[in-house]
Amino acid sequence: MFKVTEAAKTELQNRLKLTDSNQIIRMQMRKSCFMKLKLTFEESIQPNDTEISIDGMHFIIDKGECHYFSNKKLDFIPDQTGFKQFEVI
């Protein structure tokens, strides 16, 4: 479905170390910024979710948003102001 760049993998692994949840990463498209993502940690999968495992990480995506991730890369890009963001490229 999608690939995870090394930068995104490193950032996600660092964040996963800080959480006490079951380490399921929910990926949601930000409605205000095209191809920018909101990532949160969840403890359970909802009925309308698709689960994807990549490099030992478990992602969940709402079935209605899966087409945004098809044949793309999940990347992590820190900008000059210190705001960190994930995006699909």
C-alpha cells in the first residue's frame, strides 16, 4: 500500500518508545493541508479501519482514506520553525 521513509520510521520509533498504548498508529489526512497527516496512537481498531503492518509498526487508516496512501511514501519533514510534520509524497 505505502512505504515508510527512514526519516519517518526513526521518528515513529522514537514516539512509540514514549507511549504506553498498544502502539497502533492511526493515520488521518489533515483536512486543511493537502497530503499532511495527523498521527495518533490508538489502543483499538474501529470497524471502519484497515490495518497495515510495515517494518514491525501497525498502522490503521479509515477505509475512506486508504486511496490517499496507495503507492505513496510516508515521510517526516521537520521545517525551519521547529514544527514537525508527516506527509504522504
